Amino acid sequence: MIVVTGGAGFIGSNILAALEARGSGKLVVCDRLRSNDKWKNIAKRELADIVHPEQLFDFLEANRKQVEVIFHMGAISATTETDADKIAANNFSLSLALWKWCAMSNVRLIYASSAATYGDGTEGFDDDWSMDHLAKLRPMNAYGWSKHLFDRRVSRKIASNARKPPQWAGLKFFNVYGPNEYHKGGQQSVVAQIYPNAKVGAAYQLFRSHNPRYKDGGQMRDFIWVGDCVDVMMWLLDNPQVNGIFNVGTGQARTFLDLAGSVYVALGQQPNIKFQDTPLAIRDKYQYFTEARMERLRTAGYTKPFTALEDGVARYVQHYLDRADRYE
């Protein structure tokens, strides 16, 4: 049995699709479906159970001998969320309790961290998970802080030789795009947000740069196709000897203009980009540049190439966004 927390969410539902395709046995989702279309993310899957987060540990205890792996993707992932108590409870305390349960129950744990832990990038994007290195990072929002706080706790547990799951891996996802993110509203990838405009050739407004080092639209991020993220996790599933905290990006930063232009091109349109001011509420929490260092994952043995931006965007637009059935 494999449990995916946040399994009805963006990355979690793509993990389930890959696990089902592999014939991985009983699949269990832990998530809140609520009243929007989030349920459609898992509508194609054959599931053994759907567990509400408040019943998660009761379920795990009742199925202790069957659970082999937990993919912990469940979190409050909105970078605009301001309720730090809520974020800490969901992203730190729950993760810590899961770590403890997995360690005591001999269950493998693969969890989602985030590139938001790197803050403004002053200390670089090296996935060195030593306590000394992690102590230097300064996330710029409560979401990034909560993920960083858990990474630091994991690092200390490993350094102190505390009891740990038989396999553990934390993944610092960079800017992920792909199917099943539609329930995220304003937190969807720029690809999904641009699509309706690009479909009809209308203009789309990117955020202006408020940093003299970058032209408008020249802000750079490491954009990664969700399928590549899933491939890394399936590789970890196949290699239980691999442990650590790893970046999951392409290793190549691209501009927002590159990204936006790729959406228009995928639809046979000429790019039509204008600019708007970045909202004041997020202006001082904005990452102008991210680029994953991927040497540690490669050294651990992962060899598969990552999808080029233009190829990933074209696949997303043509095989999902521009079809009647947009779901994986």
C-alpha cells in the first residue's frame, strides 16, 4: 500500500497516475476535496481509500503492516497565505509527526520541500542539507519558512543519529507546471494562466521587474515539467538506498518572456505580452532568479534528462490545456 498525502492536489495526483501506470498496488489518497473540481484530479484513478487529513494517523495505525511508502505532498502551498499558525501546523508539525510515525513503523517517506526555502538566492541554490548550510538560508514568506523549518529538523535528526525512516528524501521543487493544477486559482503556473489569452491571440500581462538587474519579463526561474518531478520520485521508489534532500529543477533558469512566448507558439500564435506592476503585497517577497544545482541528484545516480521548456510547455498546452479533457 502506498499513501499519497495531498494526493488530490497538483503534484500528488500526478504521482498517483504514475503509480497506477506502474501497477503499484493499493493507492490511498489523504486530502481535502472540498466543493471545487479538485476531485477531477483523481477521477481516473482506482483508489483503495480516500482519507481525510484529520483521520490520517488513525488510518495509518489501522494499516501499519500494509503501508510501504508515504509520499508526503500535502501542504498549504500558497505563497500568499498569511496565517502562519495554520501554515506551521500543516507544513511543519504534521510533517514532523509523519516522520516520527514512519521511523517507528519502518515505512519509507518521500516528502515535498520547496525552492522557496532559498529566499532571494543570496546564498545560492545548492541543496547542501547540512545544518550549517541550512542555517544560512532566509525564506521570504511563511510557506518557504515552514518548509525550511522541517528541512532543518530533518538535518538535525540525521546528524544526531536519531531514529529515521528506512528511506527518506526531501525534494526542493522549483517552478512546476503541468496538468491537474487548475484548482489552484491564482497559484496556478503562468503557463495555465496565460493559456486563455494565448488561445485567442490576446495580450497577457506579466509582472514588471522592480529590480534594475532585470528587464521587464526578464526575471528568471527554473521552470520544470511535472512529469520530470514524478520521474525523480519514481526513481527514488526504485532506489530505496538513496536518502537526502535534493533539488528538483532542470538546472537551467529561463525568463518569463521565454515561458510566455512558448505558450503562444504552442498554439500557433504570435507572442503578445504586456506588463503590470507587481502587487505591493508580494513585491518584497519576489524571487527574481532561481536555478537549481542538480549535481547532488546526479551524483546519487539519477541520469534521466529533464524536459526542455519549449517541449514541456508544448506538451502541456497541446495535450491538456487545449483539449476537452485536461486531466492526467
